[in-house]
Amino acid sequence: MMMKSFVALAMASVAAARSITVYNGCPFTVWPAYFTSSGGNPSQPTGWQADAFTKVTFDVPTHWDGRIWARRNCNFSGNNGPTSCLDGGCNGGLQCDRSTGTGVPPASLAEFNFDAATNTDWYDVSFVDGYNLPISVTNNVGCPAPDCAVDLGPNCPSDLKGPFDSSGFPVGCKSACYTTSLAGWVDNNPNCCTGSFGTPQTCPRDGVENYWYFKNACPNAYAYAYDESSDSALWTCAGSKQASYTVTFCPPS
Ligand SMILES: *[C@@H]1O[C@H](CO)[C@@H](O)[C@H](O)[C@H]1NC(C)=O
């Protein structure tokens, strides 16, 4: 009897966790990674190699809050720092540091918050940290599925385009926030919604350089920090549906 109730309890806790699948639909290797903001640790290392057309499925805790992205053109031999990849690299190397390994922009993000307070899943595709791969977030319960299936690299405005691989091909498109921050414009930056631009009211989308490049190409993704106002950036799914999600890099267009 003891054994039986233990098994029932263990199964109940497995059912409560959420399942996330990460699929590499790109015809080349990428190195996915995730960062946990709160909620506990998923059942997967924080970074791994994903060969073309392979996937992994793992559990995340019931109220996980975090982000998933993928890194391009990595070489971890002799370099386990953020520059071990052309973009998206993190402190830690192949496995990102759990407290500081958030990833170097530009990087397309899938963001999740399985929120306990509202019993709602909040999720999105975000280019707030720029773009480095086409990406989608789909689910198995018919909730909205944000995506960006187009390659935003080749047509990226020239001041944001890059980094470039050894053949000169752009493997990213930086956000105006990141680009201007690198140039030293950190405070009071309307591209980043900092300082006096720190609220949705004082940081309108039209004050963000190249907002429309990202938003026109991928209308259901975040193109700047307060893009909820577009009503096509932040998505929800009732927590009671216990959705399983798939993050796809290079989804079919
Ligand atoms: C990876 O980096 C190491 C050390 O810098 C280098 O010897 C090797 O050639 C690199 N591998 C590739 C595939 O570029």
C-alpha cells in the first residue's frame, strides 16, 4: 500500500510539470539554451547541441518563468565564455551559467511565464534582444502560436545587420536598443525604454528606430519592450489546459 500511494504521488507531480519540446528545423547545427528567471530547474541541461532536424523534450516546473533561444556558429573548444558562439553565447559555454547565462544579443527569444497568480500561461516570441534565427512557439491545445518564419538577417537595416559568418552572411539583426547601448547610449534611451522613457506611455513604438522592420516582417512577435500595446505580441493560454509547447528554430514558412 505504501508503495502504491508513493507511485500515485510521483505520477501526480509529473503530470503537473509542463513539457517543452525544442526542435531544430534549421538545415544546420544550432546550440539551444535556456535561462530560468524563477520557478525551479527544468529536467534538461541549460545548453546543448542540436543537430539539424533533431528535437529534445523536457519538463519544466509547473510555474516556470524563463526564456529559450539558440546559439549559432559555436566552438567550445578552448573558449567557454559568451564569445564561444557568433551570437547567443552565454557565460558558461555549452551549458549556460544558471545565474548569469542569459545570452549575448542578438538572439531571437521564446519567453514563457506559467503564472501561478493568474493561472495563465504567458508566452511570446521576442526580438527585444534582436534576431538571430527564425522561431515559433506552438502548442497542443489550440492556443495562439506566435512565430517568425522569415530570415530577418539579409534585409536587416545596415546599421543593425550582423554579426556575419566567415562567408559574410548575416547571422543576426540587432535591436536598436542593443546597438545604441553598445555605442554608450544606455540612460534615457527611447529604443530601450530606459530613464524618462521607462513607461509604456513615455516609450511609444514610433520612438524605437527600426521598430517597423521587425514588426512588419513578424507581426505577432515582440518588436520592442512595451509591444503589448500592439495587441499582437504577448499571448496567453489558460493554465487549466496544461498546454505542452514546442519551440521551433527555422519553422516552416
Ligand atoms: C575551434 O577552436 C579551436 C581552438 O581555438 C580550433 O583549434 C578549431 O579549429 C576550431 N574548430 C572549428 C571547427 O573551427
